[in-house]
Amino acid sequence: MDELSAEIKNQVFRALGEAVVKVWSTLPQDLQQRLFEEAVMSQDEAIRHELAVFLHHQHLRTSDGIKAQATLEPDSLGG
């Protein structure tokens, strides 16, 4: 990839990143873990928490749970 311009490299990285986020919830857990660790190593350990939170919200199995928790339920007094 050395022959590609910085702009093209950034477009490729962005396209691949967006594709991974789109299919994240369908990936096997071991692949998710490997991609996560590679992403952290490529940036800095400081991104670990933010990346985990972001992916947690993108993950269908976890984001549905978050949405369900946010749904208001009527209290026992009918209010």
C-alpha cells in the first residue's frame, strides 16, 4: 500500500471500518475479539473504552437490550 496516496489509504481504511461496523453483530465472537484487539493496538490503549462502548451500541444483541431498558414501563399504580 506504499504506492497509494494518503487520501486513498484513508478512504480504504474508512470503507473497511464502516463495513466491519455494519456486519459486527454477525461476526463470530473470536473474530470480534481479534478485530477489537487489533484496532486498539493500531491506535493506542486509550481508545479501548471508547471503542468498546461504540461497538456495544452497534452490536444487535446488545443494542436491542439497551433499547429495551430505555422503554418506559408503567408503574404498579397505573401511572
